[in-house]
Amino acid sequence: MKLQKTLAAAAMLALNSGTGAMASDWQKVEDPKELRALYSNKTHRQLSYSREATMTHYRADGKALFISGERRIPRTWEIKGNDQVCWSDDVQGQACVRVERNKQNPSEIMVQQAGDSFGLTGGMVRIEDGIPKF
């Protein structure tokens, strides 16, 4: 767990500074078709500092389910422009992120807050194919 946190922090530093050794391992996703493919019928598991397991299931029809610990929050999601994924729910409002994909491990993405989203700062996510019924 400590190693995972350290790696996540290093990746975030490299992404934010743009000059770190790991920065070249990440590529911006600026194609709406590619963004849709990264989210449609996928489960995103947050690789974070949280003690609670946090994930979101994204259906291709624009519905999503955010899960953190015992909380289950229905959401909607959409691609905005060429480079943003936005979601909204009744608890946290709307948030948008920009996405970078790990060149060495394409099932990992890094999301960074776009605009004035509700305090979201970004993080690393592992993408898994498939979602449960909801």
C-alpha cells in the first residue's frame, strides 16, 4: 500500500510538473472516440490514498454509479468537447476531468480537474472491462 501511494504521488508530481522522468509515460487523450472507449461499459477503480474502496461503473448510455465505502451515488456522464469527461450527480454536482493514459499500461489513466469542479484534484485510475447491472 505504501509503495502504491508513493508511485501515485510520483506520477502526479510528474504529470503536474511536466518535467519529471515519468511525464513521458503519459499521453493526453484528446479524441472523443478514445475517451468514450475508456469510459463506456467500464469500471474505474481509484488508486488513491483513501481507506475506502472507491470506484465508478460507467454505462455506455451515459449512466454511472459512484461507489465509495457504503455510499452508492447514481450519476450521469458525457464527453464534453474533444478532451473532457464530465459527470454530475445530486450530491456533488458536476465535475469535468481531462485524461492522460499510461503508455506502458493502457489500463491506467490519470485524471486532472478541468475548470472549477467540486474540489476534485485528480488521481490515478485502473480501468476494468465490464460493469454490474444497475
